[in-house]
Amino acid sequence: MQKIKIGTRSSRLALWQAQFVAEELKKFFPALEIELVKIHTTGDKILDAPLAKIGGKGLFTKELEIQMAAGEIDLAVHSLKDVPNELPAGFKIAAITRRAQPFDAFVSNKFFSFDALEKNSVVGTSSLRRAAQILSLRPDLQIKNLRGNVETRLKKLDAGEFDAIILAAAGLERLGHSSRIRKLLTEIIPAAGQGALAIETRDDEKILRLVKILNDEETFLAAQVEREFLREIGGSCQIPAGVFATIDGDKINVRALIASTDGKKIVKTSQTVPLEKNFGLGKKIATELLDGGGKKILDELIGS
């Protein structure tokens, strides 16, 4: 192929991600001409409501898939954590890049750590997963919805709307805001795929062959387990659930949880199994958590 078009959302972080993929491809295919095509998604346009209430992750991918189906772009670059567990027919995740920092970051102008937050401090996050785990650790805090791109969220913090905000550390680091990170919240289980980039394509053999060179096998394997877990519990941004898999030699480590939105009810697990037993592992762990109280939590969420 002589030229490809990469579809991307227009935020600074999304453009960084698309440019990163373009530069990585150019390392292997120096003669390849690459054009970035900015596409405004519904998720970028509706910023005054929690994502869980307006349709979920698909709001960030649907418009890009429409453009791919029409042949206007050849592939799309996403934060993997923003990609729905089920893709429309004819689309697939062709490659997943090596995972960057997977954890959430504590950002504050007033407090040096999460533990130092005073009672009734206002913490901003757009994630039910983060909110539930924060409240499970600190039920004395107030959670306030925070939407918008990274710069918008930091501006709201700097304007005094929040005492602290929680963001994905990878996004802050990619945009040169590492100095804003007070602490990595390793005790909070990340979202499935957090820190990794997904390259979504049509089921097109030429494009698939082109981008598979960027696939990181360990990250892809870990992400399969994470996404399988979410798929089994019916997980989306509308469910406070987290899952994080890492590969250590011939073993795979998995942490996962299902929680109520107020953080008062949580079922979780931490397991290490031989890597050879990874097939169906996400489903197995999901079943264990559902049977151990997770289903009751989810039924209450649906009924509320």
C-alpha cells in the first residue's frame, strides 16, 4: 500500500495516539504516506452528562466505524479502554500496542496524596469504576462528575472546582503532564485495556497485514483476558467493574472486581495461574465473581 488514512478523534490526546501509530508504522514502512483524518464523535460533543447515562463507550467509536465502512478512512486508533467489548460485524481489533502506564493517577493542587485528602473533599472523575473504588476506600469523600479532554479536566481542577481529580496516568504522561501526577493509585484496579492503544480496522487483509506489525503479544493476551471478563459480566462504563492482567514469565496475574456505585459492596479477586491456562480465564474469573455476590450487585444496579 502507498497511502493510508487514519481516523482519530480531534482531542489532543487522541491526535497524539494517532500520530504515535503513524510514526511507528513509518519505522517499518518509510515510503508509506499517512494522513490523519479528524472525526468528531458523539462522546466528544456531549460533555454535560456522565458517559454511563448517555450511551457508553460506543459514543467514541461509532462515527469512526461509519467512516471506515464508507472507505473514507482505513483504520482508527482508540484508547483500548474506550473500545466496546463487542464490535460491529466486519470490524476487528487488528493490533494492540505495548501497554503504557496502566494505573490511575491522583492529581491535586492542595493535597500530596489520596490519603491526605480531608473529609468531604470533592474528587472529580467520569468513571463509575473509579468512583466506586474511591468511595470504598474513603466513604467520607464527595464524588463529582468530570467530563472533557485532559486539558479541560486540569483547568477545572486549577479553577478550584475540585480538591482532586483522578485521571488515567498514561494520558497525562503522553501529553507531557507527568509533573501533575501526585501519586499512582495502584490500589485501584484499572479499566480493561487501560494504557494500551487499539488499532481497529475493517476485515481487510491488506490493512490487517500492514498493522499487525505493531501488535504487542503480551499486551494483546492480557487484554483478551480483561475484555473477556467484561464481556461475561456484561461490562461497560455503566458498570463499576475493573480488571487488570499482567504476564510474568510463564504466569499470568489477574486482579478483578465488581462493585456497587457507592462502593459499599465489592467482590474482588487476585489470582496467578500458569500462562498456558489463559484460555477462558476471563470468563472463569467473571463466573467466580458473579457467583460470589457480583450478580446480586449487578441485578441491584439494573433495578435501581
